[in-house]
Amino acid sequence: MKRKLRLKYFIVLLIVISNLQSATPNRPAGTNMGDILKSIDPDEFLEKRGELYKAPDKPILEPSDINRPSAKIDDKAKVFIKSFKFSHNSAISSKKLLELIKEYENKELNLYSMQELTTVITRYYRENGYFVARAYVPAQELENNILEIAIIEGKHGEFKLKNSSLVKDEVILNYLNNIKKGDYVLDNKLERELLIIDELSGARVINSDVYPGAEIGESDFLISLDKTSKYSAYAMIDNYGTKYTGEHRLNLGANINSITGIGDILSFNTLISENTNLLNYGLTYSRHIGYSGLNGGVGISKTDYEMDKMGDFEVLGSSLNFNLFFSYPLVKTHSTLRAIQINSTISKMDDESGPKSYTDTAKKQDSNLMIKLNEKRPTSIFSRPGTLNAYLAYSFGNLSMDNEIAKDTDILLESEGFYHKLVAYLGHQQYIIPKLTLQTSIKMQKNLGRNLDGGQRISVAGSNGVRAYEDSELSGDSGYSASLDLIYSLPNFGNYFHNFSIFTDFAEVKRNTKTFNDDKNSRKLGAYGLGYAFSYKNFNFKTTYGFGFGSEKEPTVEKEFSQKSEKFLFQAIYQF
């Protein structure tokens, strides 16, 4: 009886191994549904390598100039001032204000000196965010040679609108009502609300004017808004695709802005490869939730692919994807952003492969939740300006194999079940000398659990990493890719702006967290190359040509098309 059971298990094992061995050679590496989904949703920061980051927008809120003393510096009329007292100040203590102007005590002061010391106090208030604060010397009778300095700290009066945007007045005012009448006029608080309003689809804040309020010390604000186009669209062409589904891809997108008059947006996008073997299309709706800056949305998309040039073997698949996302700005100014994002995705995936008319379909579902903290801020190194972009994310989920075919193909990898990982990105743009900029970037992923399916791995080649290879050349459970781009801004011609760059990339991955064979489990790739980018009005174009280097530079995927470790990449975008 024991011999019969052993024989039965042995036969089953042979069948499983036979199925794995017969299927694997015919399905190219990096071509399951998870890999395909990853290829159509690249990292937005890595895609911008070689492009100059835009300088922070002009502040949406600019304080009025601090008046310089109007009196003559050599004014002969002087009076001895022993000390100072302050009136109408509550936000900043009298003790602190006295410290600012202590050098003026026990001195004979003329009118110029008095105006000068009030400027010191006004500037301190402004530097601490009190947008309209002002110090002045009121008319007074000196007592004991103590000079009174009055403070108008500035409090909110009323908000008025001059609104020609696509967003209703009551929606705009609900954001501004986060600031109450009588609150101090603080630039960070007011600027935050104006920037959130400026983000609403269909609206653009063009001006904010300050007027004296109905009560002494109050300021009224007139906020002027213009409209954006009701409809917007873009067309993008690149060669980031795999040769099996079509290297050249067309991506089209269209938006309906402020569709219901509340700053919401309905977006449609589609991506299709040159031979129509890859097709992705989706619909997304997003809007602000409440009036705190919280934004949320839902999306649905469908992806279909079919591998070309596979002879009598068929490889194809499809997925249906559902997405729910939220974001909230913790800090928001014209130059600094700190935001938290939550993104939940469910992908129902089918991978079909086998001889023609005899294919098997592996069905699986990936349910994922990602929590991400984003940071963008200005930097200064050796008094040279720069910009930092970074994020840190924790991603976790569950991969389920929904039929026996899927379970059989996963028998060695053992990716089914709960998984979690950390993902981080750090990018910096440093201005070195006029027209010369250094960009550095590094993206990292650390797997914290079981082996990962293709869609959850980090991809470190092509547009996602080392720019001398196909996007599918190298991925793994854990790893990193790092890049240096030295960018020189060429002389512009009217609206034609362009730059030339040289770059180097380096990447390393650990393919599987838990190994199941004797194959080498890690690999390094390196590249160097040249880049060129230009923009003209609504059109943007960039290209790179990279050359691989290192002991492992020979391509291992799509090598039937090319054995060269070099790659020409381009992307062109036109915005309507």
C-alpha cells in the first residue's frame, strides 16, 4: 500500500514539473499580467529624469512691501528714549518685542530712528507669518521717556470673490470659511486655502487683494479667479513597450473639468501598442471631499495583451482593475508640500498560454493597499538653490491563485498569500552654475515577506531604471536603481526651450527573497549615455541613448531581437 502511494505522488510530481518546464520556456520573462500592468504605470519621478524640474510657482500670496522710514536720517529733532511699551499686541509678547529693539533704549532718537525700529518689529511679524501686521508710533505724550509702539497684528474681516471660474462661488467660499472672521491673518494658513482652491479642476487663482476691513485692525480680501478649459486632453507616444506586444505605444487622455461645478474631474485614458497587441483603457473620477484639502477618487480599467512572434505558441492575458485613492496635504505652500496618500487596488488577472487551441488559463487576484508619505521642498547647498522630491511607502496585500492552473504555476515561487514591502524614492535637483544642473535619484524596494509576483516586484531597467535596456530586462523582489544626470540648458529660441544631458545609471536586484533553484539570485546593471529634451509651447519631447557596462551587461530578455546592450528611448507629449 505504501509503495502504491509513493508511486502515485511521484507521478503527480512528474506531471507538475513537466507542466512547469513546458510552459516556462515559451513565456518570455517579465510577461505575465502583473508585469504588463507595471509597464503601463511607470514611476512618475523616474520618468522625469533628464528634465529640469520647474522652479516653484510665484507665491500665490505676496505680502505688501515693508515701508522704509520716510523721515530724513539727519533729522535734528531728537528726544531721549529710556525704554518702550507696546499696545494692541497679543500674538507676540511685549518681552520678545522689546528684545528686538533693545539697542534703541537709553538713546536720543529722531523720527527716522523711530520709524526704523518699527520696521524691525514689522519685519519680525511678517517673517513669522503675520501677513499684514504693522508696527507704528502713535501720537502720544511721553511719560517717563517711555515711547509707546502700537501694533496692528492684522485680523481677518470678510472674503469677497471675483469669480469667473468653472467652480461655484459657494464652493470657493466654503474653503475660505476655514479661516474665521477675527482670526489672525497668517500667510501659511491663507496660502494653503488659496493653493487648495487653485488645485480645483476648472479654477485658477489669479490675484488676492487686501483692503481695510470694517473694523480697525481687520483686513478684507478680494480673491480673483479665472477659469480653465472645460475640456483638456493629451497625446503621448513612446517606445517603452516590449517587442512582444509592440515597442511603440500611443497614450491618449481626455478630461472633463469641474463636471458638476465643484472642482471635480472625469478622466478617460487609453494606451495602445503599434500592433494593437497591448490595449489598456480606463475611467477615473476624482474630487475634493469636504473642504480641508482631502482629495479622493475611484477608477476602473481594463487591460488586454497578446504576445507576437511566438510561433505556434500562444501567450495572452487580460485584467480588470479597480482603484480607490485618497490624498491629504499635511503641509502646503508654493514651494513645499508634505502629503499622505492611500491607494487601494484590486486586479483580477488572467494569463493564458500554451499551444494554439490547447491553452491553459491561470486566474489570480491581487488586492493591494499602499500608504505613502510624499515630500517636496526647496534646498540650499553652498548657497545654491535646489529641489528635493522624496517618498516613503508601505505596501501590503494578498495574492490569491483562483484556479488549479495558477496554483500549479506558483508551486515553486510560492507567491500566493499575504505580502508586504517598503518602497522609497529620493530625488534631488541641484543648480551648480548658471545653465548647469545636477540631478540625482535613487529608488529602493525591500521585500518583507514571501516571494513576490511580477506586478509587485521592482523594475530597474529601461524607463524605470538603467536606460540601456528594455523595461523588462531586470526586476526582483528587492533592489534599487540610482541615476546621475548632468543637464546643460542650451540657449532658447523664443518659446523653444531645450537641454542636453549626460547620465549614468546603476541598479542591483535580488530576484527572489526565497530561492528555489541553483540559479544566480542577484544581478547588477550599469549604463551611461546622452540625452536631449525640448519643449515648445504645448509640445514636449525627450530622448536618451544608453550604453550598458559591467560584467553582466549582456541582455537576457528579448535577446532574439538584439544582443546589444544599448537602447534608444524617446517620449513625445502634446497637450491640448
